[in-house]
Amino acid sequence: MVCVVNYLFVTEKEGLSPIEIKKCCTESILNVGEQLNSLLDLIFPSNIFSFPHEEHSTIVPMYINADNNALMPIKDLAGIDNVKLTPCYLFTKSISIGNKVIGVSIVTTLTIFQVLSPLLTYLLQELKDSRYDLKSIEVVYKNLNNSKLDILMAQFEHLNRASRFAITRLQPDFSSNESLSLPEDLQRVFRDHGNFYKTTIDVREDSIFEFPIQVAKASIITSPLSMFGIDLQRSSYIKELLKTLKNTKVICQNLNPIVPYRDIKPIHIFFNSLMLRKKVGIFTNRKVYTPLGNFVQTLYLLFNSVFTTSTLLFYPNIDYEHIDIIRGDKSVLIGTSDPRLISEFDFDVIFNMDEDVILVKSSSSSNLISYVNEDTTTNFLPNRVTKNELSNWQLSCFPQIIKDKDYPDAFLLSEYYNIEEKFRFPVKKSYTPKIDRKIDNQLEQLINNHHDDQTLFVAVTNYLRELSSKILPAFYHFITISQLKDYRQNLVAENLAITREDLERQIMNYLQINHILQPFPLDYCFDSQSSFLEDPDILNYYLELVDSNTALLELAIMYNSNTFTHSNTIPGFLFSWETNQGVVDIRLDTHYLIIMLDRLIDETSNESWNLDKYSLLQLYKTVNAILKTHGTGVDGFTDVLMDFFIDDLSDKKVDRPLSIHKKRNSSNMDLLDQIGKLGKKRFGKLVLIASIYISTNGPQDLVQTKKGVRRRDLLMTEFKKFLSTILNDTFFKEYVFAELDDYVKLMVNDFIDYHM
């Protein structure tokens, strides 16, 4: 039963008496009070009487049965057909007046429920007047369900997490984009007001007062949950979260994966604990509850924009009486004003907002890591493969992509991380990791320069994406390569007369027994003899990432161990490489592909223009394999494009100081424009490189045709495949091509006219 609001009801509570439902509007024959049972108590904060005349907001996430509108908490799912269940939200505005509490609540499946917050505030003010006719609630309920807000949201259901990530940074024009522009019937209901859609509903029977409802365009597409309808350009939820944590004290007895280094900023403690699927509790009892609720939901929305949160139990308001809802779950994020819940539940991280203190549960530091003097250096800088050697790579044994869903076998063993005898990391644990230092400085500059929440959102989610898909996996890949180097050296030391064939066979057995997944080196001289892809470039790449972020080692080990449980959980794309000894599994790191792309045309380097066609051939064969296997549009192309907007690690200024005379709107766009241009520039390179440098003298192969054996230019063939794929891709045509540089468009058109 699809609608805008499934339930709209008014409640009252006097003193310690139970909550009474004064009016309820619904199409369901089920009683909302009986369904919610004790959960009804969660609509009011437990400390609400301490703050008379203050408005409070609460959210209770639930599920609703599509057949009969039956409500059930997240825990009560046993024996229920999950196909019929839809996440919904019990959203309430309440206020205490004397000994009485008044509340107005909605239950809705729409993720943009916060756009109805002003309407609930209006109704709450009306309900304070005893002369208010509750029949008007029926009018509001009816007109809300006629508002077509559900149809508006359905226009954007085709966007997945990756496409939302990319679109937020591309900042397309809604009105000129076919996928984002509204059909004519909706345009008559939702008027375009620049950054938001606007409509109105009647809230009285006499129809003399129409209440405005505004839906921010950016919020609709920003995250899978549409930011709950919060307008990032006008609100300050993220800014307030960061300001709240600015002077917060952290209490932790010893360094651990959650607090991996000294002087860590509090925001990283929350990110680390959520990534590690820990139990996080936010508490206040002496303050108004709404800021706490805003803090919890903002943290959840930021995390959900990058990670899947299906295993994270989210309750912005819960008390001790409902401890069973969260008991036993490994990962929870809750808010509470009940001190009994904080003292009785086994939280890993507790943020006491009253005392401005974060308490991190004590846990032993990893015994798998030892640190040496910081001046110690490790030399992993052998000579790179020459272009002459690269020209000898065997096309027949180039890796083939695997569909992850067809390859679910576990590969990661717990003993894999028994590294204490093998690895010595030459950086003190007190050093701030480079990636954390970068985001700390960036956020400080953005707040000082009065940037809005949309800019802060992009900065934070870029950081989370870079941390989880680039930095932490770098530790895994670096240890993998180092482990294989040590194993091969030991084999040779034990038997100096070992043959190449025997050596490679033993390495292959080692790879298969330990389920080790190697990183995919591009620009590599592939052959059918080797089992170990030893490439100095990719090793140095991971060494640089690990060396500049060594303080995150304990976090990386626990995160990788928890997350990389089988082959399709490591960021990137899975390939198989067939050798004489057997099949080797390798993973393409999208960030490494982008680094290779950045090197191909770098305006600061003279060497980058000396392009090698064999390197280009490997690059385009790899990209084409991804596009062919994973599809295009929002389900394939954006999985590659997503990381094009992640900046390379550097200490350069990411946001220049702004003059006090500069307009605020333009200052807010600086970082967004910078990141958007970065992604478009990188994709422009991918299109431009082959267009300029392809010639008839590229790598060739002999092919059988109707006219006999002919020579085929392999690079030309791969680029044609690439270009034809993206030019027929709806996402590329609608969001990327229009934003590319005119020179790139001209080169593409010339290439099509001449070669296609």
C-alpha cells in the first residue's frame, strides 16, 4: 500500500500516565497503538519534562508490511516475508506544557520525511490551542497523500549509491537533464524554485490556508536515504556536529583500532568505530534532546552515503526499557537520554554530550605489529620494467575479469595476519596519518570560511571513500606483496639449485592454500611462467600509502579482517590470470588505475607525454573488460567513475582562503567545483589520450578475415570498443559528456569521423 503517509496521529501524555492517542488517521484497519505497544514511549524523550515549551524531534526506524500497513520494530522479523517489508520512519514533534506533553507523529516510507518537519511544527503549535478541531488532522492526512511526494521520489529510484556519489560532484542542471527533470504532470505540482521543488497542501477544510512544502534537489540525489530530506545548502547539521566535537575530550587507556594514534580528532573515533561495526552510544540528560537526535542521524547519514548500513542498528532515541531491541547486535548507533541504558549496555564508544567527553572501551593493542626506529627505511625500489620489456608481454595470458557474484569462495584466513615476525613499520604510532591530517585541515578551513553543509558533506564522504577503498586496502595489498617476496626468497635460500618451474609451482601452491589475492599491476610484462606478479611500481605505490599512514595499521588490520571475508568484498574488480601453473586471482584497484591515468598526461611533467602504446593497450583492455562485464549506466559505469572524484593524497591547500568581501554562494562552490572538475578532467584524459596518440603503428595482431589474414591494430580496436560503449551509455551521455571540455568533444568527433 504505497502512499506518502501511512499514519498521522496526535498524542498526549500527562505526568506519569501512559501516552494516549487522541486522533489517528490511516487506511489500515490495525490499531497503531496496539502495534507500537511499548515503542510508543520512544516518541517522547525521557527528559522532555525538564525542558518545558521546548520543541523536541524524535525518529524511530521501523518496518511496515506492504500488504496491511502492519508496523514492526527492526527486531521482530522472524517468520516474515522480507519481500513485503519496507523500511519506514516514525517521526514525531513534541512539546511539554506544564504537566502535559503534546505530540504529532507520522509514519512514512519516504526517506525525505524531514521536509514535513515545518508542517509538524505548525500542527504542534495549533494543537496547543484547546479549540483546535482535530478533524483538521484528517484534512492534512488526506492532502498529504494527494501531494504526489511519493511519485516525486520514484523519479530518482534508478540512482544507486555510486551514481549518487558521482552526480553530487558533477552538479548537473536538473531542468536540462532528461533523467533528473520532472515529467510535465509533476512539473505542474512541484514548481521549480532553483535549488528546490515547491508545492503546497491545504491544512484546513475551508482551504483558506495552503502550507508550503519544499524539497531540496541536492538532498534527493545526494545519498541513498536522500539525507532524510535535510536541505544541505540551508541546514547546518554537519557543521554543528563538527563544532560539537571541536573541544571534546577523549578518554582511552591505550591505543587500539578505534583510537590508533595519539591526539586523534574525535570525529575519526566515530568513523573508525562505525567502520569496525562497533557499538556506539550518544547520551544527554541535561540538555534538550533534539541536538542529540540531529547528531546521531547526521552521523548515520554520512556513513550510509558511502557504506552499506544493513548490519548497523540505528535508533536515534531509545531507553533502558527497550534494551532488548539492541541487545546482541554487534553494531549499533543509538541516542538516549536514559543513564541506565548507558551504564547497563556494553558500548564500545560512549559520547556524553553533557560532559563533552568520549569514552572508548579499553582493549589491548594488537600484538601483531612492532615498530622500529622512525629513521629506519625500507628499500623497495628496484628498477622498473622498461618499455622494451613491456612490448614482450603475452596478450594470450592477459587477465580476464570475473563476475563477483559467480566467485563467492572465501580466500582470507585469520592466520594471514600473523605478521609480527615479518613486518617492521618505521613510523611512530603518535604520528597523525596523512589522510587524517588532510581532512582535519580541510574541514577546519571549510568551517572557518563559512561553507555550507553540502560542501562539508562532499569533503567528509570523499574522505570516507578514500579511507575505505584506497588507504586501508593498501595495507592488505602491501602485506600480500611483501609476504610473497619473503616466501620466494626463503624458497631460494633453502634450495639454491631450485628450477624456475619448481619455484613457480611452489608459489602457486602457496597462493592457493592461503587464498591470497594479489593486486593487479597495470603497465606490466605479463607472461605465462610467473605465479607472483612482482611489479616495483605497484609495490612502491602501496609502500607510499602505507608509509604515510602507518599509524592506521591497527585499524587497517581489523577493518580488512572484518570486511574482506571473501573475494567480492575487496574494493575494486576481480580478475583471473591463467598461467602454466594454474589460475591466479588478482584484484584491480581502481585508485591505482587512476594514478596510472594521471601519469599519462600530467601538466607538471615533461615525461608524461612520452606515452607507450603497450601501456595504453593494457589500460583500455582492462576498462573495457569492466564495462562489458558489469554493464553500463548507473549499475556499471559509475562504479568506475566514482573514484575519479577522489583527490590524490597530498599536503597541498585544498581550499584557498577567502576574502571577507567574496560572496558566500561562490565560496561554498569552491571545493565542489574543484572536485567536480577533477573527475571530469580525469575522464577527459581517458577519452583524449587515445584520440591523440593512436596511429597505424600501434601493437598489432594477425586475425583471420573473409579476405584472408590481416593485421589488426589492437590499441585502435580497444579504444573503439571503449568509445562506442561510453557514447551509448545513458549515464555518460546525460551527466558527463555535456560537462567535458570543448577540445575533448572536438577530438572525439574528429576520431569518430576518421576512424568509426
